[in-house]
Amino acid sequence: MSDAPAPGFLIILSLERTGSTSVSRALRRATPTTPLLHVHFLDGDPYRSAPADAAEAASQDSKRPKEAQARAFLADPDPHGAVFTILRDPLSRVTSCLWYSKHDVLMGFYDHETDRFDPAALDAVGKRIGLLLDKERHYDRDVRELLGLSRRPEPGQHRTRMGAPVFALDFRRIAEDFEGATAAVFGAPIALPHENAGSSIGDPRGYAAFKRLCAEALTPERLGLDA
């Protein structure tokens, strides 16, 4: 790290399965004393299903103080921090989310001999797909507009309404973009380790086949999303 002044806060604000966990952990290792908040929404997740049990409910409740603190940092008229968000192709993100949370169910539709999935696999997780698509469609209103960004900002550096820098990282080149962003914030780049990758969850061959199924079946018309 250089002698550049440390930021007053760091916020990682991004949808799930965009590499935000890796970004958060890398920043925490590099700046252990800087206030750091890793959140997906600023005022709760309106598309999360009802908690299945008390532990999940407690986990959701624990996020609200961090979201409130993030809002407070972002409302400061003289901000001295930085925000990181990650932009990922919606189809790629939805596929990764499905595999991360439902790979055990999905593998029941996988034929090891043909290395193909029965298309009925997507029907079995249809409710989950609907919730994920709602998040994609409305994230601009629930988060990006509150920050003062455009509906789907281009990768690069932007500003919040109060002037804090926002670094929008392209998931396809996240390590490179992260190094550039951290060089701008800290005066020296920080390397980004790859953690929690979808390919490390479950059967890698099955995941590759599931991605092919999603690419074939989740057409732009079915997704109802811009590319």
C-alpha cells in the first residue's frame, strides 16, 4: 500500500453471485481497520422469500443495521469513502444463483451418460427463477437510482449523489478492474483472489452442462431482460 490517505469507509454493494464476497475479503485483508460494509441492498431485500426458520430470520435481521450504516455513509454531504459494485450478465448471474442454492435438486435431472440436463430441471426451480428475475428487473430502482447511478451503469468510475466514488467492475474482467479501482483508492493495486466460485460447488461437469441448458432454454424472451 502507498502513503495515500485511507478512505473513511468502504461499501461493497452488489447483487449476489457477482464476486462481491471476493471483493469484500480482499479489501478486509488489505485494510483491516477501515469501516467496511458488504451489503446487497440498502433497505432490505424486497424479493427474498419468507425465512424458512429462526436462524435464517436472524441472519436477515442482522443485515439491516449494516444497510442503515451504508445509507448513513452515503448520505454524508462530505463523503470520504468509496463504493464498489459488480456488473454481471443477467443470464450468467441467474445460472450461478440457481446452481449455488439448488444444485442438489438440479442434479436429479442430470444424465451422466449423455452429459445433459432434462429441461424439466428449470421447471423444478421456476419459482426461484422468477424471484431472481424480479431482483434483476428492479435493482436499478431499489439500489442504483438511490446511489444516483444510471439504470445499468457502464463499467468504470462514477459518483454517488453526494460525490463518493463508485467503482463499477465488469465481472468478466473483475480481477483487472479491481486492481485498477484499488489503485485509484489506495494508490496501489490490490490483487483479487477468486473465492466461492460456482465451478467449485457440486459436480463441475454437471455445472457445465447446466450452464449449457440455461443458455439454450433461458432465452431473452423468457428472461424479459436487457442483455
